[in-house]
Amino acid sequence: MDCEYVWTAHEPAAQKTGLPQEVIDIVKYRKPVTAIGEKEAVIIQLGRDSIGKHKVGSDTFARALKLFENRGVVNIVSLMGDYAATTMLLNVADQHIRPSDKALLPLP
């Protein structure tokens, strides 16, 4: 959703929890998901499809259900929707990062 504020606030937290920089960069720079684990790839593809295309492909959905079951898929997509809504509000309000922070999202 290209929200500099959200990226700058959350990328360091993701790193601290142990999410590999490679996975972060795949999302950040919209790289292919071929070189990462299946779970990470499916989560990223769910987000790309649902937010970018407004529809999730049958194959991606079937893989997600197999890996995460119904409840897991609902939780993942709900979290994505929550962040999408938050990002929309921040973008509409033209929320900027603090002057002391370094922007972590590349310009589109």
C-alpha cells in the first residue's frame, strides 16, 4: 500500500522478531517469491492477490488452506485488511515519518 509511515514503523520490528531481511525485501521491492519458504510465499501471494488484484487465485487459496487451515487464513487476511485500512487512513491524512527517522520505503 506504499505507506512510508507504516514501513518505517514496522520494518525494524519485523527484523527484531527474526523475519529475514530477504523476505522483507521481497515484499518491499515486489520481488518474486520463488526463493523463500512456502508459508512466507503463500502469505505474500495472498496479500498481493487480495490487495493488488482484488481476487485470490484458486491455487493460492488452496495452498493457504492446506498450510494454515480456515482459521489461519481468516486471521492472516483479516490482519492484512486491518493494515490496509490503517494505511489508507495514514495516506489520506498525508502522515509523514518523524524527522528523526530514516525513511525505509523506496519511492514508487
